[in-house]
Amino acid sequence: MAATLYENARERPQGGARRGSRTGHIVRLLIVVVLVGVLGFGLWWFNNARRHGIADFFAHNVPPPAAVTAVPVEVGPLGQYLGGIGTVVAVRQVNVAPEVAGRVVAIGFEPGSVVKAGDPLVQINDEPERADLANYQAQQRLAEANLARTQTLATQSYATKATLDQNAALLDEAKAWIVRTQAVIAQKQIKAPFAGQLGMRQVNLGQYVSVGTALVTLTDLDKLYVNFTVPEQARGRVQVGQTVEVTADAFPGRTFTATLTTIEPQVDPNTRAIKLQATLDNPEHLLLPGMFANARVVLPAKPEVVTVPETAVAHTLYGDSVFVVREEGQGQDGKPQTKAVQTFVHTGEVADGRVAILDGLKPGDLVVSSGNLKLQNGSPVRVAADEALAKPARPPVE
């Protein structure tokens, strides 16, 4: 009995220890739960406060109106043009070449110089021909003397008509040889066939040249042709005498005026295009044969067309649109607020930097001409002077 009570007494403290350990675990778990709850509430409160703060910042932080330039929609004539791609061609251009072979004994020009018609350029050795000329001239004098004596004897019946005709034929033969030799001598002095500018020299002193050997190029730059093509559908809109405006990549921003002088009387069966030729005065010698050129025939202008600057139109997959400046509502200061309203339009022809508007705008509307890339529908804008958006000048280089 006593042993049993002792054993029971030893077991009771062990059970109490287990209950105390379980209570400690529960307390620690509650503490962890409370801490996690507090931390979660803190995170929620922080995120909620940040979200409201950002919303409040953007709600009160209104960006200033975008600076743009705007112009009113105009109504007036719009030029019409028929353009094509062409090439500048010389009216007169040759490769100066000899008609006879021989050795070059003199060169009378400098490369790139300007010459007049008839100026000597190259001299080929003509000493043999000059010797022949002296011989034929002597024969001419002898034939003239013989013919004169024969004519005197014939009047006295001492010479026959056959002798008279023979002496006359000898004189004519000597004259013919003289003319032929003089022509060969003239061929050996190569002259400029017309006034113009010479190119690079292609011959050297003492060189033997054959017939047709290129010696130098000669080009008349005072007047040029511009050959270009237009579609066959445009045949009824072109006629000789129309003004043609020519531009070249070598002189950006400059336009040269020509006159349509020739219309090819047939259509190219491969391209279905018509060849046109315009004549261009080139007093400054700026354009050169072989240059690439853009040519457009000036057609009668269309009257009373609604137009806007080409920079005002935005081209997208959804259509063409412009931003119209309008007063909508009031700003925070109570003043009328100017906004850019996106308006879709139907565009027509483009000429001289302006676009024809067939539908969508009316005369007097104020459209944004520059600064529209940064706009959205309804964006507040501030119309500024053109100078305000101009590209700043490059500082001088010291």
C-alpha cells in the first residue's frame, strides 16, 4: 500500500510538468500569431497609405499644357503637278576626235577650260601635206601659164582646140589637188565645233592617234535637256510649252525652271510610260549632264481647296487625323482651358507642303502644325509662336 502511494506520488509531478509545457507552447504560439497579425496589418496599412498617397499626388499634380504651334485651316488654290524621275542630258556634247591619223605635234588647250567655236585644240603633223600643197600650187602656176600661151596661139590658129582643152584640164586638176590637200591640212588642225567647256585631256604630245581616237570631251552647259517619264494615263494632261520644275539632289531646296519641248509620240510597251523632254537654261552651269533629276509638270491649280500644312496630318493604320485646338472647360485657375481634340479627316492631293482636306475640317479651324507627336486626344495645350519651337541655333565654333 505504501509502495503504491509512493509510486502515485512520483507520477503526479510528471503529469503537471507535461501540462505546464503544453501551456508554454500555446502561449508562444499566441505570441507568434499576434506578431504576424501586427506585421500583416502594418504592411496592409503601409501599402494602402502609399496607394492613396500616389493617387493623391497624381490627382493634384496636373502637368502643364504642351507647347504647340497652330495655324488656321486655309481655303485657296492648290497647285497640281505631274511628277517623274529623269536624267539631265546635254543638248550639245561630243568627244573631240581626229578625222585622219597622225602624230600630235601641239596641244592648244587646258583641261576644263572654256572655248569658243573654232578655237584650235590639237594639231596633227601636216608637213607632208603642206609640201604636197606647195607642189600642187607650182603645178597650178605652170598650168595657168601653159593655158594662157595656148589661148594666145589658138587665137592665131597655131594651137588646136584639143591642146587648149588639155591645158585647161591640167589647170583644173592642179586646183582640185590644192583643194583636197588644203582639206587634209584643215582636218589635221582639230578645232572646237561649238562653244563649251572641255573635259579632261586624253591625249599627250607626240602620241600617234588613229581616226576616231577620243582626245577630249566638249560640252555646252548653257542649255540642257531633262528627260523623264510619266504614266500613259497622263497623256491628256501634258502638252508642249508647259512649265516644268526640276530639282536635283546636288542642290537641295533649289528649283530650276524648264519648258516642256518634246513629247515622245509612242508609249513604251514595257513600262507603259511616255517619255517627255524639257529644255532648261543653265546660265550658272550648276547642273551637269548625267545628273539624276526630279521633274514635275506644272498643271492648272485647283481653286478654293481646304488645305492644312503637311506636318499637321498624322498617318496611322486607323486613318489620317489632325489635332484641332479648342476651348473646353476651365482650368484650376478658372480660365478657359485649351485642348487638342483628335479629328479624323479625309485627305486629298499634296502640293507645296500643304494637304487638301476633303472632309473633316472647316475653314477657320485651328490645327496643330508642330508638336503634335506628344499629344493625345484631349491633351491640354498652349499655342506658342513658331520661334518658340524652332530648333536652337548651333553655337559658333571657336
